[in-house]
Amino acid sequence: MSNVAVVKIGGALLEKPEAAAEKIISQRKQQLAVVHGGGVQITRMLERMNVKSQFIDGLRVTDEVALAAVAAALLGEVHTALVYALQRAGVPAVGVFGAIRAERKEGPWGLVGTRVTADRSVLEPIISTGKVPVIPTLALGEPGLLNVNGDETAAGVALALQAGELVFLTDVEGVLDGDGAVIERVPPEVSLLDAPFVTGGMKPKLRAVAAALEGGVSNVRVGRTVFGSVK
């Protein structure tokens, strides 16, 4: 479905669902699928539970208590609010949970998924009828529900749909260099993964960008930063 654009939205942008909907609508040039995270809301939920958030290599460490907070924040707060805001703005949004699969990631992360894939047979019929699937970053796997990185999820959705475009909407302007300036263009032969200025959550984002490009998605953007051979 090369005419499909996958938009991933997360961070502080989701604090105001109506503004998030406007951001998404501004990207809508073709058929659309939306993937959303909710890191800010998850951290706030954990704080209410007196649980400190811990990250390793940009990924949230997730035990059973944290997973309950992840599910409550994503499905109970962010997902419902975003679907409602999109519908109020005239977008035929449909909430979709259960289309994402993952394997449990080995290491100290706990109930975190990796090798994220999306079920095309679920998403494609929704899109073909003109509706917009809205997909939270929770996956089904072993031993059950898994917390998955939003950027990796978005790449998985884009690859499953053979999307022509993948756009990461963030609360920063784009990928920043060592001086704090936005990198406007990253050519295909250049990888920023090992750059000293790439830290925290930008690492999994750039891994997702690389996976999407390698899988055939021709147009990938992080804010104003354009990757690959996109003109």
C-alpha cells in the first residue's frame, strides 16, 4: 500500500489531544495509519503509584506493576482521548488493539517486546474502507502483554503495510547535532546511530528509521529531518 502514510506521535504532543489531532491531520496527504505512544502519561501514572521510571538504552524497564501502568495510561487515557479528538476533527479514526505482535526482549528490560510486527490482515481492510486505524504501543506475545517501543512499532506497521511514508511527530524539531541544530537531511549512506550526540530515546527512534528504510519505506521523516533518498 504505497499510498499509505504511517504517522507516529508521542511525547508531550499527546498531552493535548486536540492539538495532536491537528498535527496528524496536517500530515494527511493520502491514506493514513496512526501509531501513538504515551511516555509522559506512563511516567505520570507510575509517579502516582510511587514507582520510579527506569530506562536502559532509551527503553523503559517494565515489570508487572509498570506494565499495568503502561496499559492504564495508553489504553485508558491516551488512546481513547486521541481517537475521540480525531473523530471530532472529522477523521474517521478507529481504535485498534491486538494487531501488534512482539517477542519478549532478552536482558534487563522485563516485560518489553522486540521484533515488533503488525497484522496486515487486520489493518489493511480498515484503511481500504477510508478509515484511519489508531494503534497503541502494546503488543501481544509471550508470556502475554508486552510494552513495546513506539518507534519500533511504527516501523513494524509501516513495513507490514508496505507504506510509502513514515513520519515521526515529536516535541522536538528533528534530530539535533552536537551543537543543538536540526539536521535537515541524512543521506542513505550515513548512519547517526553511533554519533556521540545521539542519546536516550533518539537511539531507538533511529534504529526504527533504519529498519523502515532497509525494509523499503522510501520516505522517512523525524520532525524536519529527512532520511534516505527522499527529495
